[in-house]
Amino acid sequence: MALLRGINLGSRNRLAMRTLRELIAAMGGKDVKTLLQSGNAVFEHVEADPARLAGELESRIAEETGLTVPCVIRTGADIQRVVERNPFAKELSGAIAGVPVDPARLVVTFLSGPLDASKLSEPDPERYAPDQFRQGESELYVHCPNGISDSRLVRDLTTARLGVTGTARNWNTVTKLAALTSD
């Protein structure tokens, strides 16, 4: 699965999903499906190295469209693991500190590589309240009860700060991707 960062946001970085499917198919992807217009592509591929596959897709996108688009690659098993190990799972059916959890306000930031734990020891949780985050294996789970677009935590957990590429998807999208990979 390819997760592209920062495409089709307003008039910026426009990339048709048909073009994305064609590029993935041209590099050997099979059964390519896209979800939404935000750069989510589920496919089968023989390449086992996610970094190599991401690099090839980034190069093909640049050559075909002139866009510089960071890509994060995950397997179907990775997505299933993310869903199964969601540290906010109990709260999705209840509440955090009395505030119901809206799945659209829970995001998973998929990271391109291992995260240096010291990068996450710096943020003071009180500074970001009521927003909170939890670290997964190669992702961050971020809950923003007042909305994602105005969240200081989301703004501060940037690629520059983390030192690795990250691309976020809300929980609704993550579960839809999981359903596509389990077909």
C-alpha cells in the first residue's frame, strides 16, 4: 500500500488517482485500487523493501507529473496491526476524560522509518491538552478532540521535528484501508 503525503489539498499538488494507479501498475503493481483522492493506493507487488518501492514511486511521480511527493509504503499486515493495536480503541467506543472520541479526529501518522524516541520526549503533554498522542511501531496515533486543523500537537509533530517522513490519515480512512487489504 502506498500512502502519499500532501496531494490534492485544494489546488496544490494535483494528482489524479487514475494516474497514480497507472504509475503503480507500470512499476509492477497488481490489482491496484485507490481510496479517496488523497493518495491511498492498495496493490500487490513483489518488492519486499518498502523504502525501495517508495523511492521508485516518488521518482515515477516526479518524472510523470513534476511533483515532489513523499510516499510511505505499508503492507496489508501493517495496516491490520495498526488497527488491532490502536491505543485509543477503548475510547472510540467511549470517551477520553468525558469527551466522546470522533474517529475523524483520531489520526494515524505513518512514518517512513524508525523514530528516535528522544524526538517524542520533548513535547510536554500539558502544553497540548486536550490533544494527546501515543507511539506505535512505525506510526503515531494522535487524538485531537477539538479538531485536527487547529491542533498545535499536529503542527509540532512535523517531518522536520521527527526526522522521518510522515503522512497522516484519519481513523475512518485507516479502517477503510484495512478493509481493502483484507479482501
